[in-house]
Amino acid sequence: MRKRIRLTGRRQLARSSVEAKIIEIGDKKLVSMTIANPKAFNKMPDTARIKLRLFENKFSETLEFGTLGAMKTTAEITSGAFSAPSCQVRVVATDKEHRGLLLGSTDTWTMRTGGDDEGGMASEGILLFQPHDIAPRSWKLDVREDDYPIVYIDKKIPDSRTWVRNDPIFVSCVLPAIIREVFDYILSVNAPPEQAWAKDWLGWADTLMPGKAVPWNDSRQQKQVWIDDLLDSFCQRHGVLELLVGKLKQEAAP
């Protein structure tokens, strides 16, 4: 029988209170996790269990790291489906009186294989890229509720992170489609978003169309007009048509 976690009395833990990363050893994927700020766990009993929940593309797995008093430093990921999972640390009571009580948890964040997590991805901006096995597709967008959108690039594509930034065909044909899909998601509600990542995307849009109001309460058609104007501004700012034409002419030259 599946046990339920009771939420009463949960303490909000800062993301920085733990350090975690995915490492690969041969065919195995492990998560290494340590407590970076012991004070965040003050007043929690040593018998409380510390868990890390991973979820991505409808797959989920919970890793056990023992107790606060005897914490393990690594745990193996058994599912091969994870490439850049969303993660959340949870601390759960185990004593008889409060068994199953969620004592504390972090907000979710995204980890990638290869040892890069939130700090490394922050330098990449508001759209994240991750090689993954998504054949027969070459790319796939994952818009997440609580973290920045990720574009999966099939791992067969050489140097995929350079390709998505510099290839004129990707920049001119794929990026506008990605931008449209992300803003379709953001504007699907009739109020400004609470998620930090969505606010960052709206701030980016304002740099392309300064002062242009977002049509939160307007019709879907008016929202699509706003997105079309944004795409025109993006393409003009980055000269994507000229980049594509230049690339095609170069390839057609004898």
C-alpha cells in the first residue's frame, strides 16, 4: 500500500541548503547530495528521513538518502528515462507519533547529467538546452510549471549546444516556434504569472517591445497578434532571415 506524506508543519528550505548533482559512472547514474547549510535543518530530529524526488516527462522516482543523523552521500537512479529532471528535497518524520509528516521541503529545480545543475544553467539564460535520446525527433520542448523551459536536442547531433546557438537554420526556423509555444503557455491564463521563470521571459519580451502591454484579458486572437509582434521583433533584432538566406546562398554556391 502506498504511504501518504502529511503536509502539516512543513518548513520551507532554501535551495542553497543542499548541494546535489548527477554523476555518471559507467552505465550507472548517481545523485551525490550533501547538506550545505546545517542550520536550515535545526530542530528537525536526527531520525527524519531525507529524500530527493525526481520527475521528468511523466516519469518520477524518489531517492532515499537515509536520515539526517546518518545521511548517505549518494543514491543510484534506477530509471534510465531522466536527462534533466526536476528535483525537490523532502524531509519526512519517522517517529511513531508524527510518522509521514513532511517537516521541510525545497522548491523544485532542474539538474542535468554531467554535473551541471542550477548554477551552470543560469549562465545559459531563460531557455535551457540538453542532449537527450529523443529520436526520431531532432528537438523537443518541455515547458515546465516551476522551472525554465528545456529544449531537448537528440544526442546524435554533434556539439548540439553550439548548433542551437549558431546554426542559422535552427535560429531562424526553430527558435521562433519555441518562443511561440512558451508564450502560448504563459498567456494561457488571464493573469500575470507567479513563476520566476515566466516573469523572466516577460522581462525578455519587454526588451524587444518596450512598454507594449501584455493582453492578459483579451481574446485568444489578440494574444496571438501580440505573440506575432514579438516574433517579428525577435527576428528583426537578430536578423534571422538574413542569416538563413546567407547560409542557403553559401551552400548553393559552386
